[in-house]
Amino acid sequence: MERKIDILKSPVRHNQTGLLPNKFKKLGWVIVLLAILFALVAGAGFIPLEASVKVSMRHGLLNVLILGMLLIAWAKDSVEDELTLLIRFRVLGSAFIWAVLLVIIKPFIDMLFQDAMAEMGSQQLVLSMLFYYLMVYNIQKRNR
């Protein structure tokens, strides 16, 4: 005798999307603002630093900025429904395409402006992708 599984009677998980709770969005904004503030204070010369320390601090601050932006992007909105999930999915796909096109087109832009061709770093790529995602997601969400 076969046992039928009824999908409608299976237990429903509360977080099927895998998104973080909304409070992580606030935490992400605090992290982003603190990273930008610390970068401005260090960059203005209020804190005297050696060149090697400045380079390592720049990488560390970029990583903190990426973490904050990731928390903002990965956290649920206060009202999360099927339409916002669809918008998230579409914008995530376009952000990926943006990153790929940016990597392909950047050498040509460098040649156009007669700059030395340099490979795009992973931090720059992830930051541009997250910035694009957050910007376009918020625009799409407001225009729905």
C-alpha cells in the first residue's frame, strides 16, 4: 500500500525565504554608517597612520562596509510579500548581470580614458554589485 504525502498538511516553516529578520537591516545601516564615519575621520588625517596601516585599514573598512550592505540587502522588509520577493529575485539577477558587464567593460573604459588597465578587485566588484542591488531594489519597491 502506497503512502500519499499531502503537501497541504505538511508543517509550514516560518522563514522559507532564508532572509534575516528586519532588525538586521537596522544593524546593517549602523555598520555602514560607522564604517563611512571612521573612513572619513581616518582619511581627513585626524588619526595619524603609516602607509602600510592605511592600506590594511582600507581593506578592513571595505570588508566592514560589504558586511553592512549585505545585512541590509539580506534582511526582510517590514512588510515582506510575494511581490517584494519577486522584485528581490529580479533585481538580484540584474545585479549579477551588472557585475559581469562591469568586469567586461571596465578595461575598455580604462583604455578610453587612457588609464592604466587594472583588474577589478573583488571588493570593488562586490561593493558595486551590492550598491546596484540596494539602489535598484529600493527604486523598484517604491514604483510597484
